[in-house]
Amino acid sequence: MKSPKQVRDDIRALTQHLDQVREALLKRSDVQIAQIGKECKRTADVLGDLLKTQELPTDYKVALVGRFKTGKSSFVNELLGARLASEDTNPETAAITIFRHGEHVKATVRFTPQEEWVKLQTLFAEDPKHVDAHRVKMWNSFGKPKKTKDGETEEAFDLDALQRQYIKPGGVSVEIALSSDGTKKAETEFRRSLKEFTSGAKPHHCLVHGIEITSPASILDEGVLLIDTPGLDDTERFRVSLTEKTVDDVDAVLFLTQSGEAYGQSEKDFLLSLLRKGTVKQLIVVITQVDLTYGKHVRTAEDNDEEPETLARRIDRERVRIAKEVAATLNDLSQDDSPAMRRYREQLGNVEIAFTSAVLHRDWKAGKPVPCAIEASDPGGVERLKSQLLRLLSTESRLALTAQNISIGARAGLLDLQSVLQTKLIAIRDIKDKEVAEQKLNTFRDEFGQASERFEGAVTQQVTLLSDRLRVKRHQHVTLIENIGLLAERQIAYFEMNDVGRHWRTRRSGYWGYMHDFQTRVANHIFPKVQQMLGEYTEIFAAFAKSFEVYLTTLAHDGARISESLELGATLPFDVTVKLRESLERSLQGAQDLIAAEELKVSSMLDDFVSDEVSERIDECRSKVANIWGAGTTRNQSTEVQDFYREVKTLLSEALETHLKTRGQEFGDFLVVEAQDAPRDALAEVQVLLEQASDNIRAAAAALVAGQKEATQALVSTIEQEFQGVLREAEALMELGNAQPNESMKLGEVPMYVAVQASEHASEPVLGEKSPTMSAAPSSDALIGAPASPQARAEDAQMVGDGWVDRVRREATQIISRFRLTDGTTGWPYEKLFEPRVLKGALRICIIDPYLAHHHQIRNLNELLLHLAESARPREIEVVTGFAPLETAAHQERAIDNTAKDLFQNFGVTLTLRRDADAHERYLVLDHGVLFKLGRGLDIYKAATGLAAYRPANRRVRETENDVFACLDHSLTK
């Protein structure tokens, strides 16, 4: 696996070389020979647009987030290999601190510019409860004497003097350098000097805009910016706000949580925010201070005269505990078995987890003995975490996405140019009569134009139907939106309960009713329901996409029929079928990307539904309480507070309802526009193809008259040679996403309900355990006797019963095809993985996959069963799998039972399920002598969003290899 630094260097090299190719193509844009200049210009424009839209980030941003006392500073120091952050027990990270690579250790403390500080002070004077104004409130509190824990009075800080020293127009900075000797004493002095500006116990941090520390640490040399944030449970809201804003724009989040500690509300809210905003895949959950909890376990066991468990076993237990915590967080939102909730559970199950101990790592690096070790070669788990982080950055960061987009775009553009140029050469070679070729092309254009009109008419009807269905669905969603409003009201009740219990002086001073983070709390509790709403819209669009695919395929067949009747292939290289097929995939993949992004955008914007007008009306209601005086103040205030919240509920419910209806309307309109553009885009590509064919006819005639054939061949060869190197670079860059994490690094799929007791027969691996390795393909040495003929084999299958599966596995030794799925790619529907021509003729089919327990695996199984039934029309299908865990067994059996009824009713197929605790291999076996060896079984697709949730061809796949074998006498081997 390449490091993030190598990835960044490879992207830069590719973009540089791609730009050189673009410039070379532009220089040839005026070449008249065979209209090659025209095609060079077209491709140069495509490459130029690609380079403009793919901005290359300069760094990898990694945020460290967690509550106080999770050992965050100690963890940072171990990552950096030096004790640069203060590890005091008091909260010390009161400002955002960025660590970046540099030759020497140096801290630069940047203070808030005077212009910004004045604005904050003005905001505080106007609205002292505003989150951003809390910085000024905290600053002012240091100007008053405070008492220590011992009851002694501390001298107040001279705030005016500090303000004069550090608040300047345009901002000012202070530099603190680590002594060049690098001793522990020097590190201590560095931390002490820095603590002056980071500690929450001093006013200086209120003036700090940000801190940047350079270090020669190897992990920073990879281009990583390590961002240390204040604690999630910080009592000062402005510091929590800093953390929330920071994680909105990062490549990875290291979410630190203390071993053995239950998740607090701040941690649950943080997880839900990441899930809602679609950034949970960039998360690594880091369990800290493993040594402390294990030491406690050992002491307890010794006190009870018991044998302590191994650290590995305790880590397994911790992983299960965390999975339950996460499951409980999701189940608090909803226990629905909806597609949205299944997707969120799958996404959280893919979150990586790491167990660490800063103490063990530090002692191990110092050569000291360690009482226990997470791994023998990495006692503190920090080195393994570094590898996890670097792999995540290489495959899931903004740079990784840029690498994928550039490589795919570059290959598509250049390969298209190569195809066009080769077509020109074929035309010049084969076209002898210009008039005949032009006449055939014009006839094709006319007849295909008629077919296109029928296509456009049919699709237009489908667009109208789509619009009508979306409108009906919006009306149906009235009840769903009302239910979402009820969920939001529960959050209002939480604030009301707190404010009714406040002292009357607090309420008179206005310190109530601000409902800090109310919109975020609401958003984090309603987003699954909102996603359900959007998913139902997308499902309607998926039905349109299916119809569009049928009509476009019909148009392609019409084009092929017309082309064949005119014998175009004999005189003119022209394949409209391939062009329309490519257009279809591009169109639907483009729709997938846009729909997924639009769904995510709606979910991300849920925390911004309160308008300024509504906020002003809430402020007016709050001011009434401050004006209540005299006898019965508390009672009267409480009554007014309750009245306030009743009015607020109405205001916010109306605001949320309006927001959801508007977003729903906009999303539906967006889907209709996508549907309207689809046929136009497809036909526009055909027009380009016709234009190129016309150019080729003229080019062939000109070459025949002027003798340009050799010159054209030489020019095409030169152009192709110029971009072959870029094609190879792009191909190599596409392989970057292939490094996948070990399953033991994952949290494991989050169940819908936390299991009370595991099934005694469960053959599922322990949470996070790697699945058993697939056995090798059968070899010819495994043959017993002469192979039977396909007919005899089918008859034998019916007589022998289950023995036919073993026989086919022994005899199917001739490899027919091999599919290698590159991680993250699309375009792998079941029709491509399990070709109908290979399936036809089978009467009995057996699917063997020991791991078919989770929702996405069951979904894949159901889709494959439907494909097998439609393609092969077998009599029987048997599914052999392991024993499912208790929490998923019921869903598995219910889903397979429903599918069995559908298959029998629609296709006459009998479906049976058999459990085998010893099943480890993954195969698809057909009784007519074909064997599919499935590398990952049916677990081939990643969590799907947007159109991909309903169309497998748009899903991104996991890396795997599938091999297809056949018996030696099968027709496929001929």
C-alpha cells in the first residue's frame, strides 16, 4: 500500500503529465488531416474541464476529538514521538492546536485580530447568551478575583494589559521554540511556555485564534495536519463550537474514548452528527488507556483468587461493549427495519476501531518492561493505529477521491480518443466509395431518427409518470412529516423541563430559553426519518431508471437492426449499440452520484431550519419573563416559561414542516430534471457519433485522393504514444483503493437489537474476527472416474440428491472466466458477474455462503435469487449457510421465507435453506456442470446510497476475485 505522501506525489505527477498531454492535443487542434485536429480539441477540452474541477488539496486534515480525561494529549504525544502537549489532569486544550511537519519544533500562537475581537465584544453587549459571545463572557470572568480550592482568594488578571499586549489590528503572533538540545528538560519548558496560552485556567486562551506547532514527526511528514480540539463535554459552548466546526472539513477523525467508560450524550451526539453528514466512513474509534482497565481487571481477579483473562480477550469484550453502545444509540433513534436504518447500521459496522495505551507504548519505546501488550510487536497499539490512519487517508480522503476522479476521467477521455482515432484508420482503410457510404449513413440517420422520436416519446411519458408519482408521494408524506415534528417536540420538552426548574433570578437575567444546539439535536434525531422520505422518492426514480434502461436498450437494438440491414459494418465502422450502452451507464452513474450528494445535502442541512424571523419571535417571547416582578414571581415566571415553550413548539414545528416540505419539493424537482436530461444526453452522444462517422467518410475520400493514408497512420501512432504513459499512470492510481482493513479492525455490523444471548450454534466469527480463508479452486487431481455428460449429470443429480453438488465441485476444473473486482469501482451488476448464458440449462442450483446473516448480505442474496430464477429458470435452489447470531436469525429466516414464496409463485422455483456449522467455502454450484468460486461470497457491495440502493450496477464493490469453472465436456469449454 502506498503512503499518503506517495499518493499525493502520484496525483501531482499525473495531473502534470495530463496537462502536458492536453497542451500537446491543443497544439494539434488545427490539423486538417482526417479531421484529427477536431477530435484532439474535443479531448483537450474534456481533460481541461477535468483538471479544473478536481482541486488538489495540499494536506490531509486529521482531527482528534474526545471528552476530557480520555488521554488525548498523551495520545498526541505518542503519535508525534515527543511530549509536546501538556498531559496535566486539568483540561488543557482550550484552543484549536494544529500540528504540521517542520524541521524543528516550534509553536506559533496566533491571536484574534482586533477587528474580530471588537465584533465579539459588540455581540456580547447585544446578546450575551450567543454561543460566539461566550468567549467574551469567559474573558470577563478572569477580571474578577476567584477563590482556590483551599478557600484562598486569587488575584484577578489585568485584562486590559493582556488585551493591549495581544490584541492588535490584523492580529499578532507569539513564537515558542523547543531548545535545540531536545532534552526532557527542554520539552518540559516548551510545554510550560505553551500552557500559558492553552490552559482553560488562564484568560489568554480566550484571545487565541489558533495554535500551530511544527514537528519533524514521521506521521506529519506524510502531509498530515493533526488537529487537537477542545473536549466534547467542555462547559464553554464556544470551545465545543470550535470542535464542531473543525470536523466539518477534515479527511479523518480520531474519536478518542476511554476504555471501560460508557458513552456520554456528547459522544452519542457527535457520532450521530457524523452519520447524518455522511462522514462516518472517515472515522476511527480509538480506545485509550487500555492498560488501566486491564490492570484493574487483573487486580480484581487476584483479589478473588481467580485467573485473569488475557488482554486479547478483554479487548474482544470491549469491542462487543462498544458495539452495544453504538447499537443503543441508533435504537434510541429508531428500531425500524427500514432501508435507511439498515444502511446506517452497516455504515457504523464498517467503522474502524483501535485499542491503545500511551503508557505501554512510551515504556516500550524507552526499552522498559511492559506488564501486558496489545500486540507483541506493538504493546501500546499506537504503531498499528498509525498504519490504520495512513491507509484510511490513502483510500478515503479528499486526495484519494481526487485520485479516483482524475484517473477514471483521464482514462475515459484518452481511451475514447484512441477509439475514435482507430475508427478513422479503419474507415480510411475500408471505405472505397464515398457516395455509397454517405447514402447509407444518411439513410441510417433518417431511420434512426424515427426510432429516436419513439424513444423520446416513450421516455417523456415515463417522466410525466415520474412527476405524478412524486407528487402523490409528497401528499402521502404529510403524516410522515407530522411524525418527524413529534420527534422534534421531544427535544423541545427536554429544554422546557430544564428551564422550568431554573431559579427565578436566573430566568429574570435571561439565562434560559436559548436551547443551545437545539437544531443539531433535532437534526440528529430526525434524519433517519428524513432519509426514509428521500429514499422513497429515490425508489420512484429508480423505477423510472429501469424503464429508461429498457427503452434505451430497445433503441440500441433498433440501431443495430438498421445498421445490419444497411450493411454499415461492411463499409463504415459504426456501432451505435456500444455508444448507447456506454451512455446509459454514464448517465445512470452520473445520476447516482448527484442523487447521493443531494440526499446527503438535505440531511446535512437539517440543523438549519430556523429562520431569522422565527428566531426574533422567540426572542420576543423570552423577554416577557424578565419583566415579571413582585409576589408570585417564581410561579408567574414558570407559567410564562410554559407558555413560551408552547408558542415555541408551534413556531418551530411550523418552521420544520416548511423546511421539510421545501426540501422534499426541491429533491423531487431535482429528480425530474435528471430524468428529463437523460434521453437528451444519450441522443446527443449518438449525434457526436454520427458527426464523427461523417468526418470519417470525408477523411477516407481525401486520403484516397491525396494519398494521406500513411501520414494519417503515422500521426495517429504519434498521438497515441504521447498519452500511453498517462494511461499507465492513471491505471496505477486507480489501484490505490485496494488496501482494505483487516476485519478485526472494524467495529462489526451493528445489530438492530442487542442480543441477550448468543446462539449456541452460531458459526459467525467473533465480532471483528477475520472470516475463514477460501479454499483453493478444485484441481484436476481431484477427479474421481470419468466425467459424466451434462445430460447424464442432470439425471444423476435428480437420482443421487445432494451428492450432485460434491460431484460438480470435483469435476468442474476448466476455468472459463475470472472477474477481478477493484475496490470502489462500479458497473458490476449480477448480470455481469453471473452471466445468463452460463446459467441457462441448470435445473438445480446450490448457493454456499456461511455468512448470510446481516441485512445487506440478505439483500444481496434476494437479488441474486431473483436473477438466477429469471436467467436459468431452475426447478430448485438450495441455500447453504451457517447458523446466524440470535439477533439476526429471525430476520434471515423471515426474509428467505418471503423470497421462497415469491420465487415459487412467479417462477415455480422451490427454495430451501440448510444450515451447516462446518460451512466455510463460498460457491455457486449448478447441476449442468458449472461452478462459481466466490472470493467474498455475496458480501461484494459496499453500503449503497441514492440510486445504488435499488440498482446494483451503480453500487461500489469491495475488492475480490470470482472464478468460473466448468466440467471438461461442457459446451462452455469448447
